[in-house]
Amino acid sequence: MKKPIQTKKERRLAQFFKALGNEWRLLIVELLVEEPRSVTELADSLDKSQNFISGHLKLLKLVGILKYESVGKFRKYSLNKDKIREILDAAHAEFFRLPPR
């Protein structure tokens, strides 16, 4: 079977959804919907190592889901766009029939 011809836009969209398709990255994004957090805060919340969290943050930033701001010696990660929150809310409402946040 031949691969479909993809435009740059389609590849980026596929990367976006692939990044959210990992349970740990989705949990990280869900935590960042609430408020910006550092690697340490995320690692503590998820009971994982900072290296583990950092690897996932790097990918989420690479595909444009996250951004960070330096606060002293720490980086506080947050969602790059409010639209990401809307996408997550729509997914929750549609697939889980839960009210949006």
C-alpha cells in the first residue's frame, strides 16, 4: 500500500495528534491546562523522574503544544495556545460526555 501524499500542513497536524496520543504527554498537557508548572512540579505530580518529564516536554514543545517562560532558574511550561484547551475540552465533551472545564 502506498503512503498518502501529505502536505506540510497535514504532517504537522499528524505530529500534533501523535504527541497527544501518548498517555504521559496527555497527562502533562492536562496538568498544564490548570496552570503553568516547572519540570520539578510535573515530576512530583506524576511521580516520575525529571528526565522522563523533560523528554516529553521537549517533544510537546517541538510540535507547538507548549511554550515556556524562564522564572529565576526554572522554566515554567504552559500551553502555547488557548485553542489547545478548547480541543481538549471538545474531546472530553464528545468522547466522555463530561462537561467542559
